Amino acid sequence: MSALEIDNVCKDFGSTRVLEEVSLAIDSGEFLILVGPSGCGKSTLMNAIAGLEPVTSGRIKVGGDDITWRTPAERDIAMVFQSYALYPSMTVHGNIAFGLEMRKVPKAERDAAVERVADLLQISHLLNRKPSQLSGGQRQRVAMGRALAREPQIYLFDEPLSNLDAKLRVEMRTEIKKLHQRLGTTIVYVTHDQIEAMTLADSIAVMRDGRILQLGTPDEVYNDPV
């Protein structure tokens, strides 16, 4: 069974069609990257998977369950945004634990989850700091930690490294790849950076004008482009 199935999804904003009959399926543990120029529909597709944008038509399934009309909170999905989206008044610990707190997870379990992901992301020494006291790379790790603490079926990354400088981007790319290999989780990742797509992905979906032009391994997309 596929971890994620998208079946003939269309999305209209008024009279403008942004997604045109998009279909794809990815297996559990797969790292899929959506790549394409700005305005090609990749972030809209990501938002549709997360439930932040209702689809106009089509179906979205996670682990075989039809989640097309479920709210974001009812989907077993965690999202890491380009802007980090951290709460400035909370500590790093509070930010990572927030999603678990909303789900009424007992405090002892929350604290254990925070310790686990902080250790994994090497930010244990930052748990009492506020976001304003962190560098861009550290904030991105906290945003990832908040998603990881939940252990959902699917992680969505929306251009998570685009706000970082070139050196840090390369370092974080390596971290994300190592993290995926260690955890074996299913990831859908949006980028317009071709190097990022080629180095991180198990499979790449190349998008343009709201359609998927090609879906294949990095090798296939590079050596035999459509």
C-alpha cells in the first residue's frame, strides 16, 4: 500500500486552474521531491496534501485512508515551513512540545519526545532559549524538531532551506538526508533547487504549469528527461 496517493487532483483559484489532474503515489519511507519553477503549483500541491488548501476535485489518500476533506489537524501529517513559523514567546522546548500539548499528550511523554528529537538534531543545549536568540540554521532545526516530535505518517517540507546561506544549506541538506536514512520516514519536499532535488530525493516529480511532466529517480530524470 502506498503511503501517499494523489488521484486526479485539480485546484482552481477562481477561473484560474493551478493544478491540472495531478496523480502520483509514493511508497512508505520514500523521499519524494517536487521540483519546478516558481508558480508551477508545487507549493499549492503541498498545501492540498496538508489540508491547508481544499482541492477542487480529485482524491488524496494517506496509508489507504481518504483524507481529501479532513481538516489539517485530522491528517497524520507534519509540515516544516520555509519561514520556520516558530512562536517567539516560547522557548525551543515549548516550540517543539507545542503540537503534542495540543493533542493532550501527557507531560512526561512530551518531555521525552522533546529530549529525543533535540538529541537527534543536536540542539539539546538550546532548549531554554527563545527563537530570537538562535541562528537561521538553529531555527530550522527547531522547526524540524517540532515536526519530528509528532511521529506522523508523512512529513512535508516546503522549501525549508531557502532562507539559509549557501554553506549552511549544504550542511542542512546533509543533515536532512541522514535524518531520513536514520528514521525511514515518508517525506514530500518542495524545492526549485535542482542540486537539492538530485542529492536528496529517492524520486523526483518535475512540475510545470500545474502538471507533473515526469516522475522518476534522480538518475532517470537526469539521463532521460521528458
